[in-house]
Amino acid sequence: MILVFWADDELGDEIVSLYEWLRRSDQLSRSPVDMVARPAVPGQMGGTADLVVTVASAETSAVASVVRTWLNVRGVDVRIEHTPDGGKAQIVRGPSRKVDQVGAQLVEILDKEHPKTGHGTAE
């Protein structure tokens, strides 16, 4: 499953921060994490980047755990939507009051894509 995190230009640093957290996690050995540049819109000097995580079925809980920890440390909020082609999460300004809810939402989205494997099992 593909999970995409994105933010408005003013919060682009948060995307970079989450990218670094996910890349450093030793729990995500089979889930590639990449930054993908979005094209610039008229009036902008350059485009922003999306954070793309290709989540391995055995690492759904690990992805949610890293994101929950990052939210607690950074103090930002995330809105999550599930789309037919995967999950999309927007990073927004504000206190991260719903960290456990966000983590549960991530696990639910990821489990829809990998219902047979469950958490922590091999692919």
C-alpha cells in the first residue's frame, strides 16, 4: 500500500522531519520511504514535496507507531483520508491532541490493504 503525507508550503519542514524519522526507524526495513517533488504552481519559486511510504504488510503497526511518536514530539496535527488508491495524510498546524486516534486511523487504513497478514507477521 502507498501512504502519502503532504503539507502546505508553510509546513514543508514537517514533511522533511517525518521523512527523517521514518528513514531512521529500524522497524521499517521493508517499507521504502521517499520524497517526491510536486510541480510548482504559478507564482511559486518551486514546488513542495510529498512523503511517500510504500508500506510492507508486516510493518503496518510499525509505521503507525513511528508516526505517533513523531506527532508527540513535533506537536503538529495530521488529517488522514483513505482514498481508493491508498491513504493520504495532510500535516496541518495545531496541537496534536488526537495522537492515538491518528495512530488507530493509520492502522485501520493499512489493515484494509493487508487484511490477511495482521500486525507483525511476515509477508
